[in-house]
Amino acid sequence: MKIQLMSIWAIMAATASGMIYVTQNFASAADVERIEYRLIKQELRELRRELEEEEDPEWRERIEQDIQEVLDDLCMIAPEDRECH
């Protein structure tokens, strides 16, 4: 009985330390979403800069398509963003 009780405590301690490790070493879903949001907004700004500088109509069309795809991604994770209205 004493051995079983010690095993249960050891399992509980290992589980608790595992949970602490996970919460301290991995980003939360909100953090990941915030990072993804910032990266998408940055990509959108860069594409718009490229569009302003591009003179070739074919490349302009391609960049516009890329912008639309990035906007679709943005609106999936942040539908309240002003770009999505």
C-alpha cells in the first residue's frame, strides 16, 4: 500500500512538473495568434510597397493577387481588423 501511494505521488509530481515546463516553454495560443497577426500585417505593408514601385503590369497583377491572399489570411484570424470591412 505504501509503495502504491508513493508511486501515485511520484506520478502526480511528474505530471505537475511537466505541466509547469509546458506552460513556461511554449507560447500560448493568444501569443501565437498575435505574432501571426503582426507578420501578416508586415507582409501586407511590404506587398503594397512593392506594388507602388512595380511598373510591369503582369507583376502588378501578381502582387495584387498576393495582397488579396494575404488579406484573406488576415480576415481569417482577425475579422475585426479594418482591412476586413
